[in-house]
Amino acid sequence: MNIKFRLTLMSFLQFFVWGAWLITVGNYWFGTKQWSGAEFGAIFSTLGISSIIMPAVTGIIADKWLNAERLYGILHILGGLCIAYLPQVDNPSTFYWVIFAAMMCYMPTISLSNSVAYNILKNNSFDVIKVFPPIRVWGTVGFIVAMWITNLTGNKASANMFYISAFSAVVLGLYSFSLPACPPQKLMDENASLTEKLGLNAFKLFGTYKMALFFIFSMFLGGALQLTNMYGDTYLSEFEKIPQYANSFVVKYSTIIMSISQISETLFILAIPFFLKRFGIKQVMLISMLAWVLRFGLFAYGDPAGGLWMIILSCIVYGMAFDFFNISGSLFVETTTDSKIRSSAQGLFMMMSNGFGAFFGGLISGYVIDKYFTSDGQRDWHSIWLAFAAYALVIAIAFAVLFKHKHNPKDVESVTH
């Protein structure tokens, strides 16, 4: 079978596993189980903890002891079994620990899937820079297809979303054992310290004011990255409590509406080279932050009737908000750090945004919504989204004032050519 097709299938299933439940789990939590918002925030914090701990650990294992494709398969099978157990759970605290175990298995597979693909493509003499992006795009397609299947089969609030995810995870795990071997590279110096092996030597970058500021802003913005994944589908679904919107398209097909965000994400990737070349790294990061303000603000004023355009526009803006920060932030790290610690620095960027940022964002948002914006089980979504928009606006203003970075066209040549 064609190598590129086999890796495309891997990429598709990698994110199908996640898309089957990530956007819709709020409906199951708040609607079907009717558990509290504070505890729900803790559920999403597991993504952050797992992103901090596991990628470095699994990276060391794949580098030294175990074929990457086998480790990848084992993690997906174990994670799938954990997800399959979730429908049996009848209290929030147990749900937390089970999904925590599932995320400890799943989150490192995101970087492992890249490593496996890079290794196989190189071994088969493919141009990785040219061939990999079209393969990775199918991951986002997989995420979208999973969302649509969950919605169209009537499972956006049922336990079946977990079975859909678990089944695809086990299939992917078994499939990965058929991939070409990716043996340990053993590139790490045997005498390297544990700090170096875990990539923690990049933390010395905090000794530089500019880099410290960048990583701190990455964490604060990272707190906003998962908020609409956490609450977006629940927000749209809860319009059913308002009689005039109860049978609206938005309520019935909320997950499909939310999938516009992922579609937008794939399209805005294509626009990044133009924006980087025209405005520079700092301005593109700032545009991203302002896009988050729009993302939340449009949700605050949208509704399934006359305000439907705001909901759709918010989903379109998501692509700019998400992509522009992740790509330009990664490029900033690439062009401002020493080559010896560049990989560790990229890991630190992801750790601050998707790790610590997601962890604190999940915990704090759940607590704040439950304490200040929920009364008798009813959430004040208008105020919730405005609060999130205000948070993003404060970050954007502070970033514009405090972060100094001069645009150098040479910095973006690698992505514009």
C-alpha cells in the first residue's frame, strides 16, 4: 500500500479519536449527567497536565528503547480502553481520573504521530517539508468527520461518543503495528543529564526578559485556547431552553456548526505566509489575540436566529485566532533561540501554551463560571463570553505595550518560500 496513503490514514484516525468527544463532552457532562461546571473545568485541565508530563517521557522511550510506531500503538490501545470505560462512570471524581489516564496515553501520541511520519517519509526518500503538510491536513479532516458523525448519529450528548472514540483508537493502535519500523534513534548523549533528556534546559531562556515575557504571554493565551472547545457546543445546545430557539438548526446541529472552526483552521494556515511577510511575527501574534476577543465577543451576542451570522463568523475567526498564534509563536522561537536548545525551546513553548495554559485555563474557567455565572443550574452565557473576551483583550493590550520585537523579513523566508 502507498506509504503516503498509509500515513494519511494514520493522521486521519489520530484526530478522529479526539474529535469524537472533545467538542461534545460538555453536552454529556452538563446535559446528560448534570454535573457541576467547576468539576468540568478540571476535566479539561487533564489535557494540560498530560501535555506537560508525557511527550518528553515518551520521547525518551522512543529514542532509547522502543520502536516509535509500537509505542504509538500501545498508547492508543490503552487510551481507547480508558475512554471505553467512561460510560460506566457515575460520579465526577472517578470520571476525572479515568479521562486523566486516557489523556496521559493520548496527548503524547500527537507528537509521536509526527515523529513516526517524519521517520517513515525520510526512510522512503520523500521530501518531508513538501509531503508532510498535506498528510497532516487530513488529521483536521478526521477531527471534523468525527464531530459530524457524533452529531448526525444523535450522540452529541450520549455515552456513545466515547465508544466511537474508543473503537477508532483501538483500530488505530492495531493499525500502527503494521507501519514500517521506526527503531530507537539513540541520538541522546548517554552522559546527558536528566534535565537535558527531558528538555528542561530550555527553561534557562526565562533568564532573558524578552523570552520570559513571550513564554508568560503564551501561558496566558494558552488559557483561552480550549475555552470554546470546552463550552462552545454546550452553549449552542442550551439555546433549546429558550422556546423560540428550541427546534432551531443551531440546536440540532450544534456540533456541525462548531466544526466550521476546524474548517477555518485549515484555510487560515494557507494565509499565514502572507500575513507574516506583510506584518511580521509580533503583529501576527497580536492579530491572533484580537481574533480571540472577536471569537468570544461574537458568541456573546449571537443567537440561532438574527444573530446566527455572529455565531458563524465567530467560528470562522477561530481559524485565525488559533493558527496565527501557534505558527507565529513557533516561528519566533525558531528564529530567536540557539540551535542547541531549539527543539527544547519549541517543547517549552508548547508546554507553556498547551500545558500550563490549558491546565490553569480549564481549572479557573470552570470555577469562575460555576461561582459567578451560574444560578440554579442556568449559565449566563452572554456574560461568560464577555468575560472571556475581556480577558483576551487585556492580554492583547499588555502584549502590544510590553513585548518588543522588530520585524525582520528574513525571519519568515522559511515559511513564505
